[in-house]
Amino acid sequence: MSQTRQFRAPPVISTGPGAATEAGAYAKRLGKRALIVTDSNLKKIGLLADVEASLDAAGVAYAVYDKVVMEPVVEYVDDGLRAFGEAGADVVVAVGGGSPIDTGKAIAAMARNPGKISEYMGAGKLGKPSVPLIAVPTTAGTGSEVTPFTIITDPATDVKMLISSPHLIPAAALVDPLMTLRMPRGITAATGLDALTHAIEAYVSVRAQPLTDTFALQAIRLISANLRRAYSQPDDLEARSNVLMGALQAGLAFANSSVALVHGMARPIGAYFHVAHGVSNAVLLPTVIEFSVPGNPRRYADIAEAIGEETKGLTVDEAAKKTVEAVKRLNADLQIPSLRGLGINVTKFESVVSKMAADAIASGSPGNNPRKASPEEIVALYRKAL
Ligand SMILES: [Fe+2]
């Protein structure tokens, strides 16, 4: 096996207040006509204005596809691709949370690759580079602005298709805390916990490497120290900036070392019960950490320390276990309900739980977990989280 490790990231990551207003300048460098991919709500609340103004100022013509209203499905990709063609576009500007950015990535890829998006499920199947994509996140969570992944649900099978390719890495990520100030509390909590899950999973992943460790631990520190404040004081620019920087660094980490069992198990919950991605992760996180600690206690002890837990004088095992309680407290403070509290029907849950475990394993993410879980163990973990 090769002993080298690769670390990939967008050629440009611009961070700080005002980064979104650089969209026009980057679009002009990358193409002539843009398709903005977003959700209609963002346009309604005026969050698109700065990006549109910067495209106008740069003399880049654009059309807007704003039909992304929930987590991306195949239909959005097909419709967006049509809009891309009709606009004569050659660059995509994706503005929004993970859904518009993931949709934009799939559109940019399918603009240059033949067939249907579902033919590219899995790793490394996109043969040709996408058209350039500029990603402008408005949530602090998915890290999609820097990752080589997109997740598109196929409603025909209820499968959240994970598509992975270096061609899906955006050409530019414009990471602007001003774009996150109006994020509602529930979304601040869910996306922030998604980002924390990325950082934790990137750090314990069997594919972790020194470059991802640096970003993962700093992401855990930034998110743990600032997420409660961003939640309770939405206008606090410093807290928003720190959580966004944490989410970005978590994205850089898991883009290169992958997520693990929590994400593998969370995607089927989203697909079968339409629970938001961040919430699916958050409700599973303490249960899965508790299961996984014996696989690499040293790493979980580091995480406890990065979260801000007092670990002096504790054994590695004692320190590692503090991660479970710390995450439970954070969930409680951010008012994340239990799985049952989300209104999940127990009868339906029992009828699909084995299929969910199979889907989780098929996604490949559980293979990166420090402690491997059998299908029976995954079923037991789902029941425990319920
Ligand atoms: Fe995630």
C-alpha cells in the first residue's frame, strides 16, 4: 500500500466579511455567463443581493435557478442543467446551505459529463472536469464549499447517493460570515452540529492524516467554543465568524480523511424520515461516540480536550469518555430532540431499520470508523439512539 497521502482543496478560499462580494470578480475570471443556483427563500430575504450586484459590477450576465427548497433530489439537477443550457452559462455560482451547493456541484458536473447523475454514484466515476463552480455558503455546517462530494437523493429508491470526485471541488469558495448572520436558530444548531460531527469523524477516521488532524482539532475548538453564542446571539459577528471558520476547517478535514459511522447512519434517517442532515447526525453522535471510543481512546481523549473538557489527571479512557457527555450537553443546550422526539414512527422505524443499516454500510463511510460495526451492531445503535 502506498505510504503517501493526498490533500486537496479549492485553488482559492476567500474568508472574511465581504468575501461574497468577490463572486463577480471570480466569475469573470472563470467564465462569461453564470447560472446562480440557490433556494427561493434566500432571494426573498435579500441574501442574494450582494452576489448579484457583484456579478453586475463585473459585467457577468447571469440567470437564476432557485427551485432548491429541500435536500437535493435528482429532479433539481435535471431542471438546473436545463436552466444552465438555456442561459448559455459556462460557470455556476452556488449560494446557500449544503443543498444549493450540492445541487450546483451536480449541475456543474453534468454540464460536462454524459448520462444521468445516478450513474455516477460512488467514488471517482466522473470522467471529465466540471464547469467551474463558485460556492458561497450561507450556513456554517456542510463544508460543501471545499469538499469533493455531493449528495443527491434518488426519490425512486430513497437512497442518498454519495458522489465523490476531485472534479466536484469548487474552483473558489467565498466564505463570508455576513452571509450567515440571518440563519435561523434551528438551522444554526443543526448545521453547527453537522460541522462538529465532520471534525470529530475526520479526526477519528482511519484515513486521518497530519494535515487533516490540524484542521479537525482546530474546527472542534472553534465550534465548541462559539456555537452556543452563535445560537443564542445570532447577530454576534465574532461568534458567527468563528463557527463558520470551524465549519470550513472541518470541511477541509473530512474532504481529505472522510467521515465515518455517524454520517453513514445519518443519511438513511434523512432519506427515510426526512430529518434534516445536521439533526440526523446530532441525535446519533453521542451514541456512536460511546460505541466507537474503544477503537481509538487516545483520539477521543484529544477531542475531549479540544472541546474544552478538563482532562488533567484523567486516564486516556476517562478523558475519552468525557466526549460523550460534552456532546450530550451541547445537544441539550441547542435543543436538539431525541430521534423519538422528532416524531419518528416506531412501527415504520422497525420495518426499515435493517435496510437502513444495509444502506449505511453500502455508503462506505462506516468503513472509516475506528471501531468497525456489524449490521446487527448498527441496528442496535439505531435502536439505542431512538
Ligand atoms: Fe455532514
